[in-house]
Amino acid sequence: MQVRFWGTRGSIAAPGPKTARYGGNTSCVEVRASDGTVIILDCGTGARELGLHLAQTMPQPMRLHLFIGHTHWDHIQGFPFFVPAFLPGSELNIYAPVGFQRGLEEAMGGQMEYSYFPVKMRDLRSRIHFTELDEGFFRVGDVLVETQFMNHTAPTVAYRMTSDGATIAYATDHEPFWNASGRVSQHPGDERHIAFLKGANLVIHDAQYTEEEYRDKVGWGHSSLEYAVDVALAAGVERLVLFHHDPAHDDETMERMEVMARAHVAHRGQALEVLAAREGLELQVMGGSAAPAVAEASALQHRQIAGGRVLVVSANEAEVAEIEEILTDDGLILLRQSDMRAVLALGHELLPDIAIIDRELLDGDGDPMLETLRARLGRRNFPILVLADSSIPSDAVYRGEASSTDYLAKPFSPPMLRARVRAWLARTLMVFDSAERVSAASGVDRPLGGSDRRARGLSLLASVPLFRQLNGVQRETLLASAAEQSFAPGHVLIRENDPPERLFVILSGRVRVLEVAPDSPVELIVGELGEGEIIGELSMLRNQSRSATVVAIERTHCLVLPQSEFLKVLQNSTELAVSLLRTLAGRLYETDRRLSRYAPDPVTGLAGRRAFHDQYRRLAAVARRRKTGALLLVLDVSQLKAINDRYGYGVGDDVLRVVGDALVEGTRTTDLIVRHGGDEFVVFFPDAGPGDADTVIARVREKIKRLSARRGIPVAVTCNFGVVYAQAPPESAEHLLREADQDMLRRKR
């Protein structure tokens, strides 16, 4: 294979006389296989010159494959200037891992909105195909491509390309998993990274910093040149190219880093050719005939993580609140526990897909306790992310814990935690072979016939908590007339008023339950259900039509049980009846909990006291992490009792609504506003300073005055205010509430 470097820089382009030799353009590398397949690794600013070159030298129409490591700007900012994208007939196949907030097409096209660029993605004349990748393998032409998640602040993959016996690995925007002194690899993640590079003829590796520079850049998602050399040596690589140069490193610095890397190789006493990437550098990569080890799963088969269950075991409320804020945006479900004893006692009832555990709760006995947890869950390779103090000895990582034990040093980088969790979930969540999937458009059931599929069906049924206590005969009875069915996002499983003929058991995916309001055609969201839960049991037990509509919100795979067979087993199984009662009781408890915590105040429509304290913890954790400070305002309505006594409670309620609406109109959408009780309101202002207090109070007073006049309130509405500022808001709001009340008393006096 032939390799040419068109962009070598990381973070931001740095053109100029001081970077002329090693290059100032951001990441872009061209790879050509002997069968004519053209692969482009990343599409930074170097893609502009590459595109011009391809347009002049390649036969038309072009067929290109763009491999994007991740969608941070320095890896895609050259795409709007990539000439082949504008040529009619050109075919561009773009591959990248799934991003955080948006899909691949949206991420690539976002920088081409009119606010930033004169041509929109949809106006390009080429044919563009987008493919989102997970860990695994796929092929383009005669090139076998393997992917592996790396340690970065966003989901990022490395690419390993093999053709004609030659192997090239491209691993940029990657940071050591564990940065302790001692061995080359101190973490299972580093071991996996070395295995991925094993035996490659050429490795292009992130080496943005020197070891000294890296000490101040931990958590930024990049490697030191020493780490790049160490993993290449451990992997038995033939040639290493240092890549993703820091924009602050001029040509003289790059020369020194190249010399330092070669000296590091000499110090190790091993053989490795090392050079720093330069724009225009061309390399011929030859290899033997040994076939590479191929990943077990297809990288093209997307693993949906939304609805994944994350067990968080920590006694640190601030830490848990921060993790919740990080992960809930991905649609993950958090299961909170404060100690390991409770976790081990509950065992498989929790049904987690991954665990995040504070190492302090392992009582210095991490290995056996983690293995006990895996045994209780019945999953030998259950992924566990341990939050560990960075001062623990490096050999603690290697006391026999499974390779699916991960470590993240505290204080952790929030984006890195999020990327690490996504990588593990995409790697381990249940995936059904395409041959076993049913066309969601047809909605046709697939019977569980055949011995292999029947054994698999029994295993799936046993994995669902509701049916776990059934004996083999009872499970066989249920499966005798059961079927599997898959639903695409937006597909309806159950319609309101359908007959109660079938029970749906969710094996993977997620659904939303909707009801139509009596006096409105608007559908209301009643709740959501995920893996391991059942749908339709109430109407089946009551033998009445469905009371709600159920829609898949992501690809959902179900086991479908007929009403008659389910009721037959239920009538003859005390265990199933008790399990069903527990399921229903759990839903009632959760509904009651949500109503008590989150039901809006019936008078003002604002959140209530319990919702305030829950949401305050999350917002306060954000303010502490960002070090932006926050204000808390307490307001009470003067003489509300006298107003109620003189004008009646109707007018009193109107006064409360005026105050609530004035607070909403006078604050930001990011502020937390609640009716704390009686005549008292509370507002929490994250990212606000002490100088903002008087401005907010004046604005709210003006809003109250205007709304009172507009709504004809027969009495002047006046309020008392108390304000407190905190540079680092405490975990609990009680202290701030007391200080704000004291400030209110001072203002009254």
C-alpha cells in the first residue's frame, strides 16, 4: 500500500514559515491499495490540496472512502473545500463512529450551514453515503478494515487496514488509559490498544506532546511521543510515524521530538524505525503473507446504547450527580447504589449493562468483590469502570481482574468518562444477527422453531426477570406458540383499543407509551419501557382493550407471547404470579415517586419542593465543576393570608400565579424556579455573579407590577427578597436557603 501525508497538524491549522517543513494543515492522510482502492484518513484542512490532486489525476467518476476518526472540527474542517464532493458522479463513502449529540451526516453537514459556509451539504453534486461504525471489521475493495475505540474526549476509533499482506494502523487522538510510572502498559485498555497495533508494518500514532508537556495535558485526549514509541515497541511494529503535531510546535521543535523518539527507542534496546510526519511525505508499505486476526463482529452493525442500564456505585452524591448529568443525554438509565453490599445482595435483579464503581467502596479487596459481582450477574465479561485515585500503585490494575475491568483516574474528565461508557456499551450490548432480524416494515412474527432457535429462546426468556423463576416445563409452554418480532423506530407495537391478544417482552431497544387526552387530540407521554420489561399485561389481565398506544423509539426486538398461553402458565405458577405482582408494584411505586417529586404545583405550574432539591444537586455540581458560581433567591409574597381573608382564595391564587409568571418571564430558561411552599418561591441561578442580584430583583418587581395591572389584581402585590451567592454551591441547598432567609430578614429590617 502507498501512503501520502497531506495534513499532519492537530487541534488547529498552523501554516507559516516556522511550520513549512513538517506542515501546518490539520489531519489528512491518503492510502492507496494495489487494487486501486483510495482511502482518506481524516478530512482536515489538508484535504483541500488532496482533493485538487485527486481531481487532476484520478479517472472520473471517482470512488473514494473517507475514514473519519471522530467528528471534532480539526478532522472534518477540510470537507467543505474537498473538490471531489462537488463533482457530478463522484461517489464518497464516509465512515466514522457515532458522535455524542448528533449523527455522522448531521455533524459533517453542520459546518456547511449558511451561517458558516455558502454551500449546504444537500447542494453538493456528488453521491455521498454515510456509515456510522462500532468496533469490529468491514471491507472496502480488497482492504480489510478493523476498528477499535480509543481513549479520547469523544467516541473515536483507530483504523487497521490490511491488503496484500501489508498492514497500516492509524491511531490518532488517543491518550494513555492509565498514566502511572513503571511498565509500558498499566491498564487493560492499553493492552487492547497494543494488541490492535500488533505486527503492523506501519503505525501512524498520536504523539502531540513530549512526556513533560503531557503532565499538564492529562485528560485532553492525546499521547506523548514516549507513549507512542512504547506501545509500538510492545506491539512489534516495523515503522512508527509521529502524528497530530501540536500547533505550537515549530519545525525545530519537531526535529527535536523526532530525535527524542529515536533516542527513546535506543534506550529500550529494540529495533523500530521512527519519523515525524511531514506534509508531502510518501511511504511504500510492504508486508508478508500472514493473515491478520479479524475482529469478531461487523463494525457496520450498529449497537444502540440508548436505554442501556448503568449501575453507579458511589457514596459521593456530587460525583453521582455529575455522572448522571454526563450520561442522561445519551438516553442511559442510571441505577444508583451507595455501597457494594447492597449491590451484591440485589445481584441480577438490577440487570445492569455496565457498572461504574468508586474504588473506595471495594475496601481494598477489589478483585474478589468484582468477580463476585460478575458471578451474581451471571456475566463473566460484565464491563466495570472503576473510579480510582490516581495515586494507587500501578500493579493494582493487574491482580487478576478481568480484561473487562476498566479504570479511570479521579478527578475524571467528564467527556472521557462518557466516551469510555459508550465504547463499552457498544462493545458489549446484545446484538442479534441480521439473519435473525425480522423486517420491521412487514411486522411479521418469526416463530421460534428449530432446536437452536428454541434453545436461544429459552435462554432469552430466562434472562427476563419476570420469567426467571419459571421451571423448564413452564418456559417450554410459553415458547410453544411464542414468536420474535422487531420494530423500527416509530413503528407501532400496540394501538389504543386493540384487543389484548399478545404480551410483548422487550429483549432489546426501547418503547414509549402514549395516551390521547380526553379533550384534545394531543398524545401525552405516559412513560418509557426498556430491555427486560413487558408491555400489555394490564389489559391482558383485565381482558379489556388496550388503553394506550406503544411506539418504538429505537430499534426494538421483542418476544411475543399469546394471551391464552401466558394466562395458562400464570394460573399454574405461584412464582410467576408473585413476579408479576412485584413488577406492577414497582411501577406503582415509581409512578407515586415521580408524582410526589415532579408533579407541578397545581396553582402556578412550577416545580415543587422535592423536585427543587433533586435538580439543585445536579445544577450545583455543574457550577462547582465549571467554577462559575451561582445565586439563590428566596421570595415570599407579603400579606398573602390577609389577601386570602379579604378577597378569597381565588384572588390569592391569582396573586401566586402573577408572581410565578413574573419569575418565569424575568429569568433565564436555564434557571431553576420552584414554588417552595405556601407564599414562598425559590430561584437558583447557575453561572451568575453577586452583582446580578439587584438586577434580577428589579426585573422581577417590574414584571409583577405589569402582570398585576394587566390581570386586574385588586390589591398591590409586594414581595420580600433574600439573596445569597456561592462561588462553590454546596451539595445540599439547605445552607443556602438559611442564608437567603437571613438576607431577607435584613432587607425587611
